[in-house]
Amino acid sequence: MDLATANELARRIVAELGKVLVGQDAVVSDAVVALLAGGHVLLEGVPGTGKTLLGRALAHVTGTSFKRIQFTPDLMPSDIVGVNVFDASARQFDFRPGPVFSDVVLADEINRAPAKTQSALLEAMQERRATVDGKPYDLSPVFTVFATQNPVEFEGTYPLPEAQVDRFMLKIVIDYPDEAAEAKILDHVEAGFDSADLAGAHLERLLDVRKLAELREATRKIHVEQMVRGYITRVIRSTRNRPQVTLGASPRAGVCLLLAAKAQALLAGRDFVSPDDVKAIAPAVLRHRILLLPEAEVEGLSPDDCVKEVLLHAEVPR
């Protein structure tokens, strides 16, 4: 797939998602960046802001299979990856795959399950493979996780393990839409829009699994100059030596920033990555990978503030 075709498809995906995610242009753009780069997404926002709708709409537009896992305290790892069931007539065990065997998986309210259950996704997210009773099973080549969590409700929730958090390429924060967009949402509902009926919203299916794989391959071919790669390295390393930070970004974060910047460049219609592409996507790549000191949090500092400071001081290639 050539650059022009890939750019056109990426732009059309953004346009289609914009039909149902009203007033969330930045969120839609970042979600498509993750899709192009082959990364997983952690969606954070208060209830009713379209987190689940985004995952469903993305799967619909890309023509991929979709499964939703509702995370609860009693959810077991086998409920995610599957289980071997004994067939008495055949006198053998048959594997019944879980919902993780899908192209797009929505892990709804992922922080409501304990660490043991959350860890069932670790291997799947990193290696696109699930192991059940010692036997590995390959997942979809375009396997992508969209996980949601509520930032204001802490009762009955569990913090995500750092190892799992680091496997999300992007953390996208969904805020309330502005007044004009919120009024437009009501206009759409009055005109007959039903978020449960995506086909009725006239969303066009633009891809299938094969075309999505080709689109990701085209994204990988976007060129990144040595100077820009050096800039990415400086940004990542700078997160580790800030005085207010107790844990900075990992080397995996640098890889994610590189791939996400390529997708950002593809959306812009360029065959090379500029420092501006890195700056644009860096907050979404880094905000969940930075742990602040308690005293910094008490002073009201956020990971996004830290990322802004890092980008402000990192030397930009000319």
C-alpha cells in the first residue's frame, strides 16, 4: 500500500469515527494513531463520554471482529483467555477460546478486576499470544486492546500493575465536549441516532483484517531521521531524571513514541517524521508511564505537566 492510499484511508477512518464521536476530534485522532501503529489504548474518562462507543465504532469501521469483556472483581483469567473442557464422548480436552481471541477487544472498566485477572492480558498484549495449560495459541495479527477506566470512582477498584500499564501505547483522556458539541449530540439523537445501532448511523466499513495489516505495514515504512530518533531518546531519558519523578518512561516507551510518531506523520500525509509529530503524540505516550513523588502530587503537579516540561527543555533537532 502506497503512502497516498494509506493517508486517504486513515483520514476516512477519522471522518467516519467523527460521525458518532461528536466533539472529540483529538481523541479520535489519537485512537487512529494507535490503530495505525499497532498499539493498545487505555481510555480514561467519566461515565457517558463515549469510551465504549469509540471501541465499538473503530471495530465497525475497520471491519474487524469485536469482543467486550466486562471486568468485575469475580472475573477469572480463564474468562478472558479460554479454558480446556473435557469432551466425554471423544475422551479428550477441547479448547474453548475466550473473548481475547478477537481482533479488537474492549476491556471495560479494567481496574475493577484484581491483579491476577488483569495479568491474563500481559502475554496477549505484548506477544499477541495466549497460553492455556502450557499450550500457546496465536491471537489475531491485528489484535488490539482498548481498555477503559473511570478516574473518579475508586471504591471496588484495583490499581493496574505497572507492567500492564506500560504495555498500553497510549493513554487517551476523554473530557466533556464543549457546549456546541454537546448540543449537536442532542440534535443527532433527536434525528434518530442510536449509539447501540452503528449500522443505522451510516458508518462505512472501510477495511478488513488484511487491509488493516497492510495499513500498519505502510505506517512502519515512514522514515525517521537519525536526528529525530536522537530527539526521542532525549525526551524519554529526560523523564527519568526530573526531580519530581520517582519512575520515568521505559525503553518500551521510546519504541511506542517512535511508532506513534510515524502514525502521526502518516495522518499528516508525510513520509517522514518531524519533531512536531513527536511533540504532538508524546503526552498520550508518556502520561501513564510517569510516576510522581507524593509531594509533587500534593502540590498539584500532573504527569502531563511533567511531559510539557520535558518537551520544553529537550533540544529539538533543526
